[in-house]
Amino acid sequence: MNCRRIIKKIEKRSFGNISSSDNFAIRFHLSYCKNCRDYERTSLLLDKMLKKSISQGNTLVYSAEEKQALVDHLQSNI
């Protein structure tokens, strides 16, 4: 399975349950793909930071330019 599909499955897993076959596919792919392991680690860290920020009552406000810069950065590193 290619990295783009695995990344979608990693994100889907962070929002809820996924099938056991998808979970196996992720684990298998991560066993040999350093880039996806790094992506998963970064994704988990960002999720944790956002949840902590929200639980403390902080809100994040970004301009359209900042949002686009973040999207561009993420896409160039996938």
C-alpha cells in the first residue's frame, strides 16, 4: 500500500475506530517506512498539543496566508 493511503488511514484512525485489516495495513507499512512513522509521530504530537490547548481554553486563529503556508509545508513533506 502506498504512503498516501496509509496517511489517510492514520488520520482516520485518530478520529475513531478503523477495521482490523486497516490497522494491520498501517502497522505493516510502518514496519518498513520511516517517512510514515515520522508522519504518524508528528500527527500524534500535534493532536496532543491541540487537545491540550483546547482543554486550557486557548483558541487558535490563523490568517488565510498562515493556513496556506501550513498546508504547503505539510504537502511538501508528505
